[in-house]
Amino acid sequence: MAQGKFNPVSKVKPRNIIFILSDDHRYDFMGFTGKVPGLKTPNLDRIANEGAHFQNAFVSTALCSPSRASILTGLYAHSHTVVDNQAPAPKTLVYFPQYLQKAGYQTSFFGKWHMGGGDAQPRPGFNRWVSFPGQGVYYNPKLNIDGKTVSYTDSAYITDVLTDLTIDWLKKRDKNKPFFVYLSHKAVHAEFSAARKDKGIYRDIQIQYPVSMFSTARAGSKKFTRGQQADSSAYTFNYKDIPQWVRAQRNSWHGVDFMYHGQTDFDRFYIDYLETLMGIDHNVGRVLDYLKESGLDKETLVIYMGDNGFSFGEHGLIDKRHAYEESMRVPLIARLPDLIKPGTRIKEMVLNVDIAPSILELAGVRKPENMQGRSFIPLLNGNVSSDWRKEVFYEYYWENSFPQTPTQFAVRTDRYKFIRSQGVWDIDQLYDLQKDPYELNNLIRKSEYQLLAAELNKKLWEWLDKTNGLYIPLKPINEKKGDHIYKDTW
């Protein structure tokens, strides 16, 4: 995608901006949501309570590389063509920090890049560069710092190290220029590994198995006894119209009965995730504390977001990729005291492609014409335009390494969701999210919903047509040979 026209908006005072991205963080796994009894995330809660919580934030593709490319470019996956975790990024892609540099910002990147090849070499748009190849490691990382490899030892923990380097750069920055920080954490990506001080803190937490966890189970499925199953008596289950690929995935790499081919179990997996998340929360707090100590907290926008969601047993699945709520929804919170009122709650649907135009607007840079997202900054002031989107669209392209999830296209409104599984002989899905928030009752065969299904299907194809998405941007990639390796897949 060629570079859009650079057009700064000089009347806007540039703000300092810190964008913090985590990996595989569910939209509702934060203390203030109450989803996980006993989970404490005081620093994420602080951002939400002192700023804004986007209650309906989504990614257009629930997979690391495509989502990260969409954040950095403001484009859908079929437009930037980084459609999986191996596809190289076109050299013509322009990342929004490049526009910030032209507007006089000093910019920095710290952490996981993992898109467009996955190596750690510096990318355009950043005055300071710190990264690592692929998924990286939790302990004793090797980092590429401005083109040079630096090895860490003595049980250095990656979430702490990246935050150390971020704060160090902020202290040494040019005080006469506005700054932009892109802090991109490895956590909480599997295989989860908590900071030493956090290991064991949730060993006794009561695990809440989701209401749909056993909807695809057959006699003889593994028993789950550590947690408590949600009461399913109040919900209508349509067992007949569960897609076959969902039923089959339960006993696969991304299913609760054969997780990562038996290399872990659900309860341990769940606890490890929560404990690893604590490192994120602690280090978000360190960034907030630095801003306050340096007198920058009133005028610096801090955005926290997850690159995609994550399933913990819903429909018998783990991981992301699919178009169910727990996969495509993400946490998105923001704090800027002189712009955002404390306790702001935003119900409008926003997307990962909106991050780039939003940050550019706050920096005083007009959105390039080629960006497909739109700025959500007006929403922070309560200014909801009548033409704000009424639906969000979703795409995921089948991967050779993980064939259990087919290509998915979906459209979601504030009430309904329609999902197509492309390229397989299987049933489509339609859910009423107001009556059925856990997506248990597929309405696709109901006669009274046929016109609605047809309308949403039409909207989906019109979106693909309008955004030049009526093709699958396949690319040759180098697949790994042999069995999957737990620690460095996805």
C-alpha cells in the first residue's frame, strides 16, 4: 500500500503519546470488569477509572501479525496483506510513526514486532528501536537495540526489561520535542511464564468454566474438576447447528481436550495466564508512575490495548483466530486527564484500524487518504457522529500450520453477528448477542431470521468489494518441518 499524502494540521497542539500493546489479552480479564473473581489489575483499572474504557473494541483479524500490521497501518489485513504470522510485509507499507517523525516527533519502539517476517531488525518510523525475533522468550532475552544484539542474563524478565528500556529512553529524550512510545509486550502469549514474584499468587483462585465449554463435549471427554461450571440452565443451546469444525477442534491443538497436543492442562494454563498478566499490570503502573513523577501525566495520552482476544474454553476452544466474541474483542483503555473525563465509558464499536488515525489526530496530523480506520478521538469528548460505524467486519485466513480453523468472515452489529466459514462444507452462524451473549443458539436455520441473515451476508460482501478484499492474498512462506513446537509456534 503506497504512502498517503502527508498533511499536518498545525492548529492542534501535539500531545505526548504512549501506546502499550499486550499479546492475547482478553477484553474482560481485568479486575474492574468483574469477569474473574479474585483477579486484581490495579494499574489497568486506574487507566479505566481515571480515563476511558472502550467497551466494544475489536480487532479485524484475531491473530498476532495481521492485527499488529493493522494497528501500525490503519488497514485491514486483505489490504496490507500480512494475513498470517509468516507472510512478509510489502516494502511499500507505511507505518503511522513515520508520519509522526515528519511532524517533529521523536519516536521509539520497544518489544514484539512479529510481523512481516518476524526478525528483529529496525523498521522505519522509529528513532529508537528495541525488539527480538518472532515471539521472543520470557527470561534472559536477546534484544536488537538499534541494530546491535544485547543479551540479558540473571533471570531478566522480558516485561520488566522492556519497561526499563522505555523509561530510560523517556528520561534521556529531547525535552524540546513531543514523544511517541510504542511499548509492545510479549506477554501474555503462551507458553505463559510469570515473573518470579507473581508465581503462585493465583494458585487457589476459583476457575470459572464458561457456559459453552461443554456444549461440544462427548461422553468420555476429559473431566474438569478444579473450577466451577457456569449454570447453563438459563440459556438456550442449539446443539444441532454447532459447526463441525468447532466440534472437531475440541480434541485438537487448540481444543480443551488436547491442548497443545497434551503439553499442558486447562486449569494450569488458566492460572499461568493470570499470573503472567500481573507482569503487564505492574509495568503499566511503572510507566504511569514515571509520568506523574516527571510532571507529564496530565498531558500524555496513554493507550492500553490487546492485539487480539483469547478463548478459555468457550465452545470447547482455546486460542483466538475464530470470530467468537472472546477472540475478536480486546481490552482498550485510555487516559489523558486534560481531555478525557474520569470514568468515561464508550459503547460505540471501535477497531484496531482506528488506532493509527486516532494517534495521528492527537498529534496534529491529518489522516492519510489510504487509511481505512477512523479517529475515535471525538468519542473521548462525547461527540458521537451520526455516521459512526454501525457494524464491524472480521476476516481470518486459513493457515497451513493450524488447519483446524477455517477461513472466517464475519459482520457484527450492536445486536447481531453473522459468521461465514469459507472453503469448507459447514454451516454458517447467526447470533442475537442481546439475547444470547455467549453465542450458544445459532439462528441460521430459523425461518424468521432468513431476511436478516441475507442482509448481513450482503453487507459482508459489500465491505469486501468496497475495500478490495474479494481475493485471498496468498504468499509463499517457509513452513517448519515436523511436529509443532509448543514454545515458538503462533
